[in-house]
Amino acid sequence: MTSDAIESAFRVPATLRSLTFIRCALALVLDREPWSPEDSGRLLLAASEAVSNAIEHGSPTDGGHIEIQVTVRRDGATLVVTDEGSGEDEPRIDPRATPPSPTSPRGRGFPIMRSLADEVIVSRVGAGTRVEMRFSVEPEAGDDPDAQETDELPSSRSAGAAGELIRLNRIQDV
């Protein structure tokens, strides 16, 4: 990890209402780096699929929480989604899953994640499942990280000095 990484972590209730919050929070973090809209969209869609799966398949029926960690750099990101587990012995994610038939209403989440991320690792953590995805990107053309900003408006990186690790606090409940 480079010293100019933005690191953020969230702990949210395992409800669909949390999905909107996570997408917005991740979009704000991604906006701080010179990523193209396509690269940001890849991470946001993969995150949506991972969080949706964690809510539906990896959470106790009476609630629970999901943890999302993201480290974003100019040249890529790592996204980790961890659920508490639903009480089953094995995770429901099959890393070798193929897309279902076009008429099937289910089973597209993991193939979508795998097609968007450069690497996807699924592992057990206690009773839960962890999905770690890595994304490589090319910073947008014309972005010079050493250029001095001349606009009077604050830059999107104004929360920290150049080269400073920015850690956003964990949000307990949404």
C-alpha cells in the first residue's frame, strides 16, 4: 500500500437500507482519487453485489452487521466485505460459479463480482464469509499528482496533506 492511500471502514446493519449508504460512502471515497467513472462504477457495482449477498445469505435472520473496508489508491483499490454468517456450516458463495440461465432470477452476484474485479478471494472468518476484491486502474489522463492546484475551491483531497494516510472512522449504525 502506498502512503497516499485512503482507508475507510464501515460497520452497518445487515439491511437493504444500508446498501444505499454504502454505495454513497464508497462513491465519496472514490471521488478523492483520479479514477475514471467506469473504474469507479466497477468497484461500486461489485461492492453492491457483495453487500447484497452478505445481507441476504450471510446474516442471521434476526439482523446482524456487515463490515466493509476499502483502501483506495491512485492505481487501484482493495474492497473487503465481511458478514457474520447465517449459521450454516459453509459459505454460500461458490467461487467457481458460472452465470445462470438468462431466465433464472438468481445466481448472478458472484459472476458479476468476478467479472468486475481483477482478483476475488472468498474465505471464512469465524462463522462468517469474507469477500476480498482487488481492482487495478489507470488514473485519468492529464492528472498530475505533483501539480500545484490553482483553483480557489478546495480540492477533493483537502482532508489530508499529500502523502498522509486518511482513516475515516467506523460508523456503527446507519
